[in-house]
Amino acid sequence: MIITGAGRGLGREHALLFAGLGANVVVNDNGAATDGSGATAGPAHDVVAEIKAAGGRAVAHVGSVTDWSESERMVRLAIETFGGLDVLVNNAGILRDRFLVTMSEAEWDSVMEVHLKGHFVPLHHAANHWRAESKAGRPVNAAVVNTSSPSGLRGNPGQLNYAAAKAGIAAMTLVAARELDRIGVRVNAIAPVARTRLTSGSPAFAATVGRDAAGFDHWDPANVSPLVVALSAADCRVSGRVFTVLGGHIGLQETWRETETFDKDRRWTVDELEATLAVLPGGAPVFESSIKAHEARQEARPVSDAVDV
């Protein structure tokens, strides 16, 4: 199996749990700094060493998931090292938080590249491997788990680029599930909330997290990993679904759905539509607390950046 962005945070927890349950793991991480710059092999190799010390099997892949050839090599590494590929967990990501009016082109492009392209490229190469296996008459029973975010499902002020990318990942999941079902591949997504390098560095977020009265740490990233493992199990039949997860709470999410209808047996006039729209609740709500939290984050760090969220 392959887990991208597995050198730290959520990806590391996924890798440790999978390996502890007997999975052979390709630990992908390019070791970039929190601002996305630089690269180091340390995080990926550290997780591999941790897995091996516990008696598991793992190999490191140090490279960017946005690189077409590098991702193809990552898929081949899994196949050549462990004899096959049955699970892909797309987890790598970054943030470049800004309000719409101050967001730069580079801040938009980098988030779109790492999240959307960084999910598509490994999925493309893995899917081509599975299609070739199916065409050769070898049964395929594979799973993909993508990583969306509540920000992509609900929207969050100050995260226009991130929310759009994560919403795109949720839509990508639904389409891929429909396309790959015929060859034996299930595709789901999670939208987790957990403590990562980004959230740990946010004063507004840090003030809200901690253990409850019973001592349970709802924000521990390890809380998310059991759902990823369950969705990857060979006997799981769930596909085309998106789940939120925080602590012990898991929620099955629905896509956009029609909540009210306004029908006529002829074309509407502009006046009729204006009168109809006037009785609807006024536009998108402004969550003042969310905006204040984002502003506090920007004061502490002009551009919030993190990987593996």
C-alpha cells in the first residue's frame, strides 16, 4: 500500500496503524518545510525506521506527489517491493491561508497543485495499474482513501483556496468511485479534524483543544486512522462516500442536494423571481468567530502553511 504525506501528522498515524496490522507500507513524504520549501528524506525514513523497529515492513519514497514521473515511480516501488498494490491513501497537502482580496496567484496555485493535482497524479497511476491487472484477467480488490476537509464541505473564511481544493477532492472521489467500480476499486474520502502542525501553531485553535473530563484527546490525529483502515479493508464494500471524523465522531456526508423547489409551468419573469428570492434567508452567513480565529492566525504567522493536514 501507499500513503502520501506519511512522514508526519495524520499520514504518519495511518502508516503506523496499517503497519501494526500487518500491511506493507510505502511511506511517501518529500520532507518539505511548513511553507512548502525545501525537501529532506528524514521524515519518510524516520517513519520507516519506526515501523521496522516494531517488526513491520515499510519502504520510503521521497518525492513530490505532484510530479508525474515521481508518482509513477512510487507506484512501481510498491509493486516491485511488495508484489502488488491494493491500497492508496492520498493524504499529502499544504495550506496558504489568505482572505480572497489578499490572496496571491502563487498562494492559489500552490494549494491547487499539491491538493488537487497531488491527489489526481497518484490516483491516475494506481488506477492504470489496476486497469491493466483487470484486463489481464487478474481480479482486483483495491481501495483508495482521499483526504478532503470540513473546510471543503462547509467553507471557512480565510481558506478560499484550501476549501476549493478540498471540495474538488470530494467531487473527484465521487467520480473516481463510479469510474473504477467496474474494475474492482473502491474510492472514498475522509474530512478529518485533528491536531497537525498547522492547528498546533494556531493560537485560536490551541486554546480550544485538550482532553475531556474522561481524559480522551478528541484532537489526536490517531483518532482518524481506524476509519482509513476500515475503508481500506478487503471486505469493505463502501464506495463513493465522504466521511467527517473528529475524535470519536464519524459523520456520513451528502453531496449538494435540492432543499427547496420553486416551479412554474412556464418561464419565470424577473419580477416573479425577485419576489420569490426576497423571502429566502439572506446570503451566506458570516461566521464572525471563524474570521476572528483566522485573523489571530495571520497575526501570529503572516502566511499559515502546513503539510499533512
